[in-house]
Amino acid sequence: MTTAFVLSGGGSLGAIQVGMLQALADFHIQPDLLVGTSAGALNGAFIAGHGPDADGLDALGGVWARLRARTVFSLAPRQTLTALAGSSTGVCSDRGLRALLDQHLQYDALEDAPIPLVVVTTDLLTGREVALSTGDARRAVLASCAIPAVFPPVIHEDKVLVDGGLANNSAVSQAVLAGADTVYVLTSGYACALTHLPRTPWGVATHALTLLTHQRLAADVAFYADRVDLIVLPTPCPLHVSPIDFGRARELTRVGRDLARQWLTQEGGRRPHPERYLGLHDHMRESKNSDHVAPATSPG
């Protein structure tokens, strides 16, 4: 039996996955395979090297707690100006992400990861999914995180690669293709209760991408629900945190762990028609007088 953890994207909401991973470790559920996209690729690449045990997950939680938007979305005046002039393909530098990977990535090639890892990217010219399991690990993760027009794309074997969420955010198909028969989907969810859009272009782009990819996730889960043993862990709902708000990581991790623990105590987290927990929705009326992360196990 092969167990895969599929970690989707979501910007700063990727901190929720740390709590989910902690809950899975509490139940002694370990991955034989990791499949990551965007923020999920960062998390997957980290635990593929550091391990999904208590020490590794504490270290990952510490990384998220120290992250800030200005670190991830690094503004370089020259690059911003060249982007506006049409000479650059991203308004932000990826130097912050590069520094993060240089500090924490423990292997150079994907095939050398102690836990097998698949990083999902998108070929920007064709729109096709490109799943990487060999080659330069840092470049693969950078490509998977490269939100178009925000970060520069990564050139790999004559392909122009960007954020994997454009093609297949959940990447359940990649886990199945690799032979997994039990798949845990760790989605970051999306900010279903925002009262206003983020105030920066990269904030709007990140939020829009989370909406797009969440819809694809629901469709993928519905397709594979009867084909493999598929467990989708719940995300906080209503959620008022923007995907570029990196100051709420500890809170998101705590709520993510509590929700996942509650979910796993019943039938090991298995639910019929898991896609119904992933439908797009909003909480505009409820959120006007609230600014917190509220735990819930189904949208509404």
C-alpha cells in the first residue's frame, strides 16, 4: 500500500498544512510519497528532507511563523520598473524564495529527497501540467511558486514554467499516476470571508489564483473519490485571512491541526462525496463584523 500526501497551493494559507501534517503525525500516518504545488511544494520539499515527524514539523512551523510578505514578495525597484516597461516578466523578485530554499532545502536533486517528491508546475506556453520528480530541486520549487506576472518564470528544458496551480493545483492525478492507493489531500483552502480585495497587484493575483485552483481541486476530488482511498482534510471556514497575510501563521497552524484531528477521529477522515466540502462560497454578511479564523468542518 502506498500513501501519498498531496499538498496544494494557497500563499500564506500554506501554514494551515503544517497543522494538518501535525495531526497526521499524531495519528501515526506517514507518507510514502509527497506531491506539492506552489506553497504545498515548499512544504513538501521541506518535510521530504527534514521528515514529517514532530521535530521536522516544529521546524517547518517555525519557518512559517517567521515569514513575512516583504520577504516572499521581494520588491526590487529596477525589476519593477523593467516589468512596467515590458522588459521583465515579474514585478517581484524571487530572491526571498531563493534565500528560503537555500537555507532549508537539504538536497540538491529531487531524486535525492529521502521521501519521494513530485513538484507540479505549469508550462506557460501550452497550459499543460509539468510534474518534476528529478533534477534541480530548488528550480523546481521556484517554478511551482512562480505566480505569473508576479514572479519571473523558470526556464527548464526549453519550457517556461510557472505556478502549478494554473494546471492542476491538487495534483491528485500525479499521486495516482505514481501508484498511490491512499491519498490524503491537504488543501490550504481560500479566503472565503474577505470583506475587500488585497491592496497590491500581487495580493490580488494570489487571491485570484487560489479561487481558480480551488475549483479545480473540487473537480479532481470528485473524479478520483471512487478510484482511490481519498481523504480530504478540512480547512478553516469562514476564513478572513488573505493569502498574502503572513502574520497569522501560528493561528492558522493551530486551527488546521485542531480541525484535522477532529476530522481524523471519525472513520479516519473518510467521508462520502468529499468534493462537497470544497464548493466555492462566501460569508460576506458574517465577516463584516469579524476578523478572526473560525474553525468549521464544512462551508456554508
